[in-house]
Amino acid sequence: MLLINAQSLKAKTNELSANICHLHEYRSACVMAITETWLDNNITSSEVGPLGFSVFRTDRDCDE
């Protein structure tokens, strides 16, 4: 399992994809938990989720 603090995942999707491709720790992980993604309902999971992975999201409500 990997726990990643992304601080804006949308800006780092290329980096995440490269890490999955090239780093053993990423390739062999069964679960990746990514915090501080700064995602909202205007950003689809397909924009940030790496191919071949299921994405489960719990975005914060910005109005609260």
C-alpha cells in the first residue's frame, strides 16, 4: 500500500503515471491512497486516474 500526499493531483498526473511505469514500489502496490488531491466535482476521475486503476473519491465540499 502506498500513501501519497499529492497537493494538487491534477497537476501531477504525468508524474504519477511515470512513477507507476518506472518505480517498483508503485507497480507492486495493491492500493494507493492519495490525499490532498484538491479535486472537486468539476474534475472527472478519468482526468486524474491512471489507466488500469479503479478510482474511489471522497472530495471535500468547498461550500462547507
